[in-house]
Amino acid sequence: MKIAVTICAALVGLMIVEGVARVAAPAYSPSGRVAFTHLPDGTPIGPPGAVRRLAKNTGDYNVSVRFNSLGFRDSKSIQVSGADSVFVVGDSFAFGWGVEEPQRFSNVLEERLSRLVFNISSSGVDFDGYDHLLHYAEKNGARIGTLIVSVCMENDLRVYESDEPEPARLARVAGMKEYLTDHFAIYGLATAVVHRTPWLKDAAVRAGWLVPNLEAIAVSDTSEEAVKSSAGRLRRLVAGRRGWILIVPSRALWVGSDANRRQAARTHESFVRLLRRAGLQVVDVRPIFEQQESPLSLHFANDGHWNAAAHRIAGEALAHAMK
């Protein structure tokens, strides 16, 4: 009986703390968090017509995300697109993870080109997902004059004919974190406290509960087979369209051992070379990034995504090439 009372009291206490956390820290409330749903064919879209907050528990960003009626992060309706319109598709980099909508490279490009630029990107997708997003947009009235595909060199390259699943342990860990974030404000608030308290963060790293940002860089499959397969999949994606490819360089080019950086450079150069040989128009911002004092300064300190400065560079580079 005492055990049951103790458990009930603990649950009530947690419910009270959770309620207080949702009111005191709305950025971590599951109800206001950016989340994506998948249509029956696998197309990932945001909640249509909703406004959400996108906050990092380390404090790197806290921005507003507004979805249109189709679940895209774009203030315009794709039904006003025409033969001169530009469409951008990609993953969370192109989506503008961590920056306000006007700061994204697609918005910078629209301003520089004085043409309508529509962003139909989503998060957690690769070339197959981009294909779904394009078909979904066209089914709903998109007229794609020019297509820009944003390629993330950290996680887009793989053998596309393979359905090899993610290692079970990594999938379980990622799934648990996502579940806790989606359902409990106190989880987001607790992780924020850990990230912002040096001694707690150090203890979490030593215990293996937290992986430092630059040690957690996602690395695409760097095999020759993966590079060729990815280039082929990208050619099929762009086929029949006026297309441009924006290369999002991997941070592995600038961190880690010399051997790992050389490997990242070989993969980068090989992939870009294959695309250009296939006749694709490529905008590679790596040389521009490396002109900066530190390419890593163009990313958030505790998150691998681009900050506003990087988006501005990419938007201006695209505009220069397309003009």
C-alpha cells in the first residue's frame, strides 16, 4: 500500500512539474515544438497552417517557424508559381533550421534575383525524400521553372539501391530522445540546464550521455560506390528540369584527424566532379567558407546547422551563379 501511495505521489508530482515547465518554458512545450508528419507515401511535411517555435536547449537559437497550408515553411502559396519560379528542396539546412525565415538562403536568393523562390524543404530526408516533396508540390499546383537541390555532404550520400537499416542501438537512442522531447517539457528544460551548466555538461560527457557537437558529426558513406550511387540518384532527381545543385560542405573537412579531413576532402571533390561531368550546374560554397577566418564559425556553436551568415553567403553565391 505504501509503495502504491509513493508511486502515485511521485506521478502527481511529475505532472505538476511538467505543467509548470510548459507554462514557465513554453519553448520546450511539446505542443509548440516543430514536428513533422509523414503522408501515406512517406512525404514529410509540417503541421499545415501552424506556427511553432524552434529552440535549441543550448541556447543557440529560438526562432519562429510558420507553415503554410501545405505544410511547407514558406509564406507564399505554391499555386502562384509560374515558368520563371525557382523551387528549393533539401533537408534541414535548406529548411533553415535555427534561423528566421527571411534569413534563409532561399529568401536571400529571392531578394537578389527578384524572382519568386519557393522553399519546399523538410527535415530528416535524403534524395528519396526530396523526390517525394517535389511530387507532392507538383500535385498541389507547383510549376517548377528552376530547381535547386541542396545536398548535405554530412548525411545525403549513401548507396541508394540499398535498404540497409540504421544500426539498432543508434535507432533506439534517437527514438528515445525524440519521444521524450515530443512528450515532456521537463526533458527539454533539464537538457537545457545540463548544456548551460559547465560542471553538469562535463559530467554528462564523461558518463557518455552527451556527445560534444563536433564529435557527433554525421558522416555520409564515403565509399566510391556510395559517391557514384548518390550522384546517379541526384541526376535522376533533376532530370528534365533546369537544375542547380547547392553543395553543403561537411564539417568533417575542418575537424578531426588529418587522415579524416583528407578523406572528407576526397569525397567532396569526387562527388562534385561527378556532378559536373554529368552536366549538372553546381554551386559549391566550400571555397567561400574556407576564405573565412574559421569555416566552423558559419555554424551554430552547439549545432551543426548554418547560422544566418552562412545562409547569406549561400544565397548570394547562388544568385551570382544564376545571373
